[in-house]
Amino acid sequence: MGAALRLENRPDTAAPAAPRVRAAHRLGALARAAAGALAAGALYTLACPPHEWSLLAWLVPGLLLVAVRRLGIVRALTCGALFGVAIGFGITAWAYHAALEYFAFDRALTAGFVLAVWLFYSGVPHALLCAAYASLAERVPGWARGPLGAWLWVAMEWLRSTLGTGMPWELLGHTQFRHLTVVQIADLGGVYAVSFVMALASVAGAELLGEGSEGRGRARLRPWCARLALPAAVLLATGAYGAYARRLYAASPEGVAVRTVAVVQGNIPNEFRWKQAFFERMLATYARLSAAAVHERPDVIVWPENAANFYLNREPLLLAELAPTAALAREGLVVGGPRLTDGGEARNAAYLIGPAGTILGTYDKQRLVPLAEYDPRRRAPAPRASEPVYTAGAEGQLLETGATRIGAVICYEVLFPHLVRDLVRKGAEVLVNLSNDSWLDGGDGAAPRQHFSMAVFRAIETRRFLVRAAATGVSGFVAPSGETYASLAPHTAGTSVARVGIRQGQTVYVRWGEGWIGLAGVVLALAVLLDGRRRA
């Protein structure tokens, strides 16, 4: 009796300790999730150019999403934002160099701006992704977590592509641009389809490993083969379709539906742009390099974005200097330069100059680069230094030589699949991408290589040959299979001549775009609902 009384009167030390244990557990879970987010960000960075350890990208979705699955909403949001900023820093650290001039070389202001851009375009979408997975993953059966993670991943990538001005720079699928068998499905669902397959395999595998490591593998799971059946089937189908499509589209162009194209890369320092004293020097450089292709008798010669730093449609004497170069090609010269409209608006344009030296057509850039080409803070254009401040073109127009219908996109417009799809729907038979990546290059060559890797997907999605002319590189050709050829090394001056095929018809992706993402979400929701009713 006395012992019992002594026990009852003993102070309760266990109860106060319980909240501390729970708090420590939550803090530990957050620390592990944050470490997982940073590790996933590091792997994503290494998978992208210039490193191109592309197989690491397959680990990223599973590592990130499984790490945040048991977190609360706020903590999942935090880890997602951390991951988004980490890949912004890792992949696009060159953005700091690119933005310095705009902010008058104020390093603190530039750093703050770049961080805000990373947070908005990458941090916010990935934060929402992690919060959504943390909220839904515990509510769906184990087999559905892989498809759920994959669908949420591509929905997030679509958001990255449309949020604000959109910035789909180095999406997950882009990392696989050299694995041609994997990326052929882009003609069915765009680069998003490649990301879906990668995320499906990654999340499904990571969930199995995660639950197995907790010792609950046999207690809670069906046989592991059943859980991996869907990812395995999708991977096998992707590989089979990829092998078939590579054979179908890998043939070299031949016959009458072939054009010989010369791409010129001037490698002129960015400091010479928009300086009148160098106008004729730049033209002379490009003319000399173009003349090297005269023995190939090209059908079309292509110069990069802003190879002509003056208003071609308002400078007849300077336009006349391009006539001899245009005459070297059977169908003319495609050259980038500013255009002044009748209303006095400046446009970043691609000109088609015929062999006779006359302007046959123009395309005005529709997606302008904020800060570099226009100031989003101003309602009306206001010129900065000697450079024009552009207004966007209303719609895409083909450049038609009479024998070839060319779909042109300028600089980072090639990141936006819908712009290229619209040109193909209008009848584009060949794609041309004019670019000047020199202002992005922080010295390591990362930005130009990343830009080129993403352009590859527009050729696969539309099954068109793509010709790319970049001021300092990377310039070259992309076949409808995604194979690159006749490329010019970055930071070199030269001319590359190759043949491209004239192609017609529309792929599934050209016709339907990203509509499959919404359909896949509906199918997944119905499958989970039916599974729940069956189990009940």
C-alpha cells in the first residue's frame, strides 16, 4: 500500500517530455527533407549542360517527393522552394552575369533580382508541387503514388512554362536530349511526356525503397512486382516506340525535297553590338564567312539574331550591302535584325532577303526577354542607351521563298513549344532558330549549351529539321529524330553547310499539345476512386 502511494505521488516526468520528443522528431524530419531537397537540386544541376551527367536526373523526382511526403503543408512548401532556388542557382548561375548591366553593375541589387526570379519561376512551382504531394500521397493507395508524383511533376512544369512570362528553362525531360531512344515520345506529348516517364519511374522506385527501408515492405505492400508493373510497362513502351521512331526519322534527307543550308557563326564580341562604327565591319565578317559556302551553292544562308544591328527596312544603302551575299543562295538569306514599323515601333525581327537583294518577308519576335529587350516596369517603350526597346510581334508569320516555307523563332522563343507548333500548323516545312547567346555566357559556356539542348526538342516534337544560327554558338542542325549534326563549336567563327529535308504533316503533339496532361489527371483520379470502392 505504501509503495503504491509512493508511486502515485511520484512526479509525472513523461508527459512534458512527449511534446519535446514530437518536436524533435518533426525537426529531424524537416532537416532530412531539406537535405533531400538540396541533394536533389545538386543531382539536377549535374544532369544539365555543361556537366551532362544526365542519368542522375532520373533520381531527382523520387528523392525530392518521397522526402517531403510526411511533412506538413508549410514545411513541404519550404522544402519545395528550397529545391527550386537550389536548381536556379546551380543551373542558371549565369543569370547574375547576364543581369549585371541592366542594374548598372550594382552587385547587391542584381543578386536580389536574380534570387527573386529563381524564387518566382522555380521556387513557387516546386513549392506547390511538394505541398500537393505531401497532401495527397498518404490518401492514395501505394500503386498510385508513382503516377500521382509524375502527374504533379508535369503539371508543375506546365506552370513553370506559363507563370508570368513563362520560363521553361531546363525542364526534367530536357536533360535527356542525348538519349534519343528515350525522347522520341516528345512527338506524342512534348518534352512533358519525357518528364512524366522519368518522374513515374523515379517516384515509384523511391516509394518502394523508402517503405522497404522502414521495415514495412511486406506488411503494407503488395508484391513489389505489382507496384512496379505500370512504370515497367511505360518504360518498355517508351523504349519500343523510341527504337521504332529513330529508325523512321533517322534517314538522311534525299530527293527533290532537300535543301542545302549554310549556317554562319560570326563570333563577334557582344561589345560591338549597336555601335554604328562597327555596322559595316560586322557585315563584312558575315559576308566573308558566307562566301566560304559558295562552292556548295546553298539554297538558303542563315545568319544569327541581330547579325545586322540596324533597321534593314529603313536603311536601303546598308540593305544593298547584303545583296551580294543573298545572291550566293538560290532562295536567299535569312538574317536577324531590328525592324521599324510604320507606327514607329521597334521589333526584333528575322528578315528573308531574296537573291535580288529585296526583302521578301519578315517575322517579328513574339516572346521578348524581360529587361534585355523591354522594360516590364514601363508602359511605353523608352530606349536605353543606343539599343532599341522592342514591342512584341502579334503573331507568327512564315518566311516563304517560293520553294520553301520557313518557320523562324528568335532566341529563347525556341523554349516555348506552342510558338513552334503554331508555325508548323501554318505550314512550316523547316524550322530556323536565330539566337545571340553571348550576353548570357558567364564564361563557362553553360547557357549556350543549355539553350541548344532545349532546341533539340522542337525538332522531335514537330518532326521537322531545325537549323540554328547563334552569334557565338552553339550553331548547327537537328534532324527530326533529335540527332544533331554539322555543329559549330562555341566561340569560333565559321560556316557549316548541310542538307535538310522538307517535311510536311502534323504530329500528335502538334495537333493536341498538352491536352493529354489534363486527361491523364482525370484518368488517375477515376482509377484511384474505383480502387477505393473496390477495396471498400
